[in-house]
Amino acid sequence: MIIKDLSIWKIFDSRGEETVECEILTEKGVFRASVPSGKSKGKREAVSVDFARAKKSAAELKKLLVGREFSSVREFDKALLDADGTDDKSRLGGNVLLGYSIAFSRARASERDVSLWLLLRREFFPNADDSRRPSIFANLMNGGAHADSGLDIQEYMLVVRPGKNYADDVALAVDVYRSLGNTLRKKFKSKVLPLGDESGYALPLKDNFEPIKLLENEISARKLGKKCSIALDVAASSFFTGKAYKFGGETLNAKELCKRYEDYFKRSKYLCSIEDPFAEDDVDGFRMLLPKLGEKWAVGDDLTTTDAKRIREMAAKRAINAVIIKPNQIGTVSEACDALTEAKNLKLHTIVSHRSGETEDAFIISLARASSADGVKIGAPAHERMVKFNELIRVYEE
Ligand code: PEP
Ligand code: MG
């Protein structure tokens, strides 16, 4: 399959921020990919360049790649990485490299006449267990950097364990989201509810625990205790001052914050997972909490930034037992797959995730199926996020 042409477009994500769509032309047709952007970003993430620089990167890659053939996604990605030559993708831009890497994966799937998830499975995860399907992590209430609700915790998620089919599971998530909306409309005596960046409700609730209580009520009222649980993404870097954590109106050290979380887990039998409970460099904080959690998940996101090496380090330090995988944190498909493989080898739970600023590209769902991930994190079941929920239904039927 010879690459005939490369193009790039400036497009806008769900938050109205500028991002890129990359396009590869082969004899099989045009293959596109667009790249999301994050708001609460880890400092070790691959660098995204603005569109003026992205255009220059695309022109350079066009000269390098047109007329060439690659026999795997990894080989294509190696050409991108060699061309960039930096550790953090700051020369050509992680956003540009990832856009072409995904577009090439689509072109190659078409050439091989297989679906995208199967191409990724064959190239990167030949031993994955296809009977395993991910739980849905649906973000229903928002705080932190994603909303003006005054809550410190960024995401309160409903976790839906996979049932017979994802159409039913998505319907359930939509139903809980709507019913929670009705409860909040009554509580705040308002027909219109403010929403955060991922369409979760963004309301000034009493304290950081109240959203957990509200989700619990939804779960208990419908007797969904076996099917659903609750996960948090604290995104604690956003309220770490460099010395202390400003949490719930108090100034806490890591030990005190750890106690607050322990108390949350005691008070809520449905709470099953906590992401980024401490700031991205506070490894000791993570290490303090993990032994208290038993089977529950301590998830690294800003801490690990989809980097296989960093994931290995954090697992060795016993800081986490689960990890978020966001392809644009690292900048190529191969490296995101390597991060997944590393996590799986280390027996960490894996959650493939969207970003707060999203596009209509649903690549992450194919990545989740290819790797047999344990979770997919895709925001609230509404508005632009519905694209990913619908893709989940389709990809797992293929
Ligand atoms: C997250 O922190 O997990 C997230 C999805 O938000 P962002 O894209 O802003 O990093
Ligand atoms: Mg996160």
C-alpha cells in the first residue's frame, strides 16, 4: 500500500478549541483521524503544537512519506518518531503524529480488509482474551477543571458492568443520567442544568461527597447494585498548591487527604475506583492509599501519561493497580499499544479513555476491543459523547 498524499485540517473540538484532522490518501481511498485535547493535562504528556506548526509538520511528513510503503503500524510509527527525533514529540507535535498514526492504521485495516480493532489485535495484542469486555465509565457529574460547580473532584462516574449487549448497557447509562437530571432539577428548582466539559451535571452541591450519595441513590433505587458502581477521577493536581491540597475548603497534607478517601470508601459501598487521587508527582501519596483499597482500583492518569516506562515504574513502586490509556498523551498508536501491553503484563487494570475536548473520532473504542481493556471512559451519555457510546455498540457486534 503506497502512500499517495497527506493532508491536514484545522478543526475544533467539543470545547471549541483548535485541533487537527489528519488525512492519508492511498489507492484504497482517503483515511482520516482527528485528535482530541485535554484540559487537565499531565505535565509529561506529548506536546501538542498549534495549527501553524502542525501545517509545517504535515508538509515535512508529506515529503518524507509520499511514495513509501509500510508493512505495519509500528513501522509507520517508527518513521514518524525518527522524523520527530525528540522525547516529547515537541518538534512535529504529538497531535500531528497521532493523527497520521491513526489514519495509517485505518488505511492498513482497509488494505487488509479487516476492521480496525482486528487489525490492531493482530499487530499488537495477538494473545488478548476476546471474551473480556470493558465496563463503561460514564462521567455524570463534573467539578474541578471541567466545571464551575465548586466541587474539587473532577469526575463522578457511573460504572456499568458489561451485560449481554452494549445497546442495553448504554440505554441504562442514559436512563440513570436522565433520572439524576430530574432529581437535580427538583433539588435546584431549575428546568435548565449547567453542564461541565464532558456533559456531566455541574452543580454547587453541599460538599465533595454529595455527588457520590446522589449516584448511590440512583443505583439503590433501581436495585442496580450488581450491575453498577461508582468511580471518581479526582485529578488532584488541579488542587495541589505545590505544598498542600485545597480540598473541601480545608488545607490538607497527603496523609490527611488519604484519610478523607478512606472515609469515602467506608461511607460508600458502591465506590470502586479512584483516579489521580494525588498530584502527578506525589508518588508517596499514591503509595499510601493503594494498600488501603484491597480489590478497589487506584488509577494513574496524569501520574502515568500512557507511557510504558512510567507505568512500569509506578507499578514497581506499588503506587497503582490500574491505569488510564489516552493515545494523545503519548502520541502514536504503537506507543499507546505498548503502554497497554505493559500494563497488562503487570496485571494492572486498563481503562481506555477519551479527553475532555473531544472530536467525532471514536478510535479509542477499537483500541479497547483490540486490547481487551477492562474499561472505556467516555463521558456523559449525551451530546457529542454519544458518538463513542454508539461506536461501542457497533464495534462489539463486529
Ligand atoms: C481526565 O482527566 O481523565 C480527562 C478525561 O480529562 P482531560 O482530558 O481534561 O485530561
Ligand atoms: Mg483523569
